[in-house]
Amino acid sequence: MPEKLIRSVFEQYSHLENRLTNALIQVLASDEGLTREFVRLANVPEPPRNAQLSFSCQLIPGERRKLDDEESPEVRAVPDAWIYCGTWALLIEAKVEAHLEPNQLRRHVQIAKRRDFDEVQTVAITADEQVPDRLLRLSNTRWLNWPSVYRFLADRRSVSDCVARFLCDQFLEYVRAVEAKGLAGDRILSTFTGVPFGPDRPYNEREARVVVRSLLRELRPRLAQSHVLPPFWSDFPKKPLTGTWDVIPFEFSRGHAFTRHPHLSVGIWEDGSSIELIVPNNAGSHYWKQLGNRSGEDLRGCLLQVLQRVRPFGRQVESGQTEPRIMFEILHRHFPTRTRSIVDGILRFDIESLSTDGARSVKKFPGWINAAKGTLSQARNVNLQAELKAVYPPSVNSISRTPDFVNELVRAAEAMQPFLDLLRGESS
């Protein structure tokens, strides 16, 4: 893939709010149909149907200033952006870290009225998850958050105008870059639109961390709706991500470190994406006894149950390659320091290798179950971690490249329920 050593077209301002507002207006100004859809998204009265729309960013309509003369719109007391025609105007006030002040919005309306705009609408865009309390007192102001704007443009990347399509893609990439660089702090500006990495897009760890964060934000509430899995620990004290993975503990872990119990983990790696049901080394001894004391046939039968549940929604992504691959793994490590681990050994196999039918691309080898059983039953005083995982390759045809990956991960997690029951001693 050729390099793009080009500065973003949106980096014309030093303040983040100005950059994001400029980015949004640049996209909207490229396609009037897209702008009218945005007005409907904001849920405000629409402009006249046949009127030609005009746009302004950091300037009052009709005002002219030097391009290098940037001053905070708050200092100048002007709206961040305008969309207008005739006597109709939509004023946009954008925030990321700063608080939104109702009086500021009222002054913006007064400015527009003095400029002979009789039909004035206002929309505030913030990084909040819910409408800010201060906006509830303003009946004539609508609220959007940056993730909803991001989702709106992500859903319209196929617009017919090639310039608008290019700018949509640039906007989405720019917002993820802002988050990856930490410019927005811990605030989330994007939504999950798919894992972007593959043969057409090199893996980037900082961006992967951003994608994981947006993915988990949507995945957690979807998993909470599951009627198959046990309840999840909804108010688990989450920490800032330091890697390209995050955990989702179950409610039965409450009151303990999540590493004392089996839990789900979701990660995006250079060789693919995965959701995993993990038995940590520090998990209670009863979990490890369930693994070690069960017969090899019990373990095999449990893993094949998981495979049978996955097969109905599995798919071929490339010749000879299907997804998800259901893998079982035993990891042996030691820790020279508290934060650094060294892998001493890995036993990993595709569950398809245990079956007598199914994917021909996977060579059958029932001996894997004996190797796993022997490792689990004989291990003493070693650091082991057992994982059952659904793996999705970095292929352009993978469902992980789409927003529906959220629902896919829920299906994969629910398919692992027999293994979770085995660990908890609830399977026959």
C-alpha cells in the first residue's frame, strides 16, 4: 500500500473543536443532499426545499478574515459554524472538553437575528454520552454527540459524489487519529464501524486501541441483553486501556479481582481479532479442578458443542479459510517482573481438528484432546492460562470489517456457554 505523506485537509486550526467543526463542515459542504440529511438528523425545521445552501466556519456570514488569524470562537462570541440560506440558519456549537453554556447559545441566536435570519435553529455537538443537563432548559436547541455524527457519516460513505465520499473517509480517519493521539483525552468521538486493518490497511497499535474502545462501548450493552450467558458485571471499574484488548467480567465475579474468575476478553491484533473466554492462572481452584478432573471425552464433547453452535453463522472469507475459527489454547508463562511476562510454551489447536466432519481445510487430529487433558491434569506450580477463542482473520471479506461485528461477537460469546458451564460445574 503506498504511503500518504500528506497533512490532513482538516488541520487548519490549532484548537481541537475548531478542527473537528471544520472537518464536519468541509464534508457537508461537498454534498447538499448530505447536508439536508444532517439537518434531519439534528431534528430541526428544514430549509426551503429548492434553496441553495451556504456554509461558514468560524466566521459570521459575510465576514472576511485572514486565514492565519485564528481566534477562539468563544473569545469572539460567534457560532462555530453556520449552514444558511435566505432567512433560515442552522447554528452549530461544538465542544469536546469544554462545557457548553446556555447563555452562549442564546447570544448566538441574537447574532443571527441581527443579521436578518428570522428562522434560526441551533444544534450543540458534544462528547457527552447523554444530553447535558444545561441543554434541557433550551427548547430551541437540539443536541448531537460526536459518536452519532461519526456514525451518520460512516453510514453514508457510499454517497455518489466522489469528493464527498473522499471527505467522508478522511473525516472518519481523522477522528480516529485524534483519539489515537490522545488529543480528546478519555472522551470518545467515534463509533465502531468495523476493524479497519487488513491487506489494504496496515495494522497500527494506537488506532487499534481506539477501535477496541469504541467496539467495547457497543458490545457491553449488547452482551447485557443476552438470555444465554450469565449476567455481566455492569459497573465493573474500568481502567484506561494500555493495550489493544479489554475485559468483560461476569456478575459472579463481583467483589473479587476479575482474574479470580473466568471472563471474556476482546482484542484486535495484527493477525486478526478475537473474543475469548479465559480461565486465568489466578482463577479459583474449583475452576481448574473442573478442567483437570473431567475426562478427555467430556472436554472433547464440550468443545464440539461450542463448534456446533458456531457453524450455523460461520462463513468462508477466502479460499480454504472460514471464520470464526474456534481455538483452544493453553498458555504457559513466567513473570520476571510484575508487568513483563515470558511465554514458555503454547498448546493451541482448532476445534475442527477434533470433529469427524466439517471443514476439510482443517486436518483431523483427535490426539490434541489428549495433549490438552494431559497438560491440565499434570500441571503443578506453573503459571497456566486456558482460553477458548473465536478468531477472525484480517481479511477484506471478514465480518470484522463491518459494524455487524458487534452482533457477531455476541453470537460467538453465547456459543461458548457450554464451556463456561463446564468450568462452573453446571454441565452434565
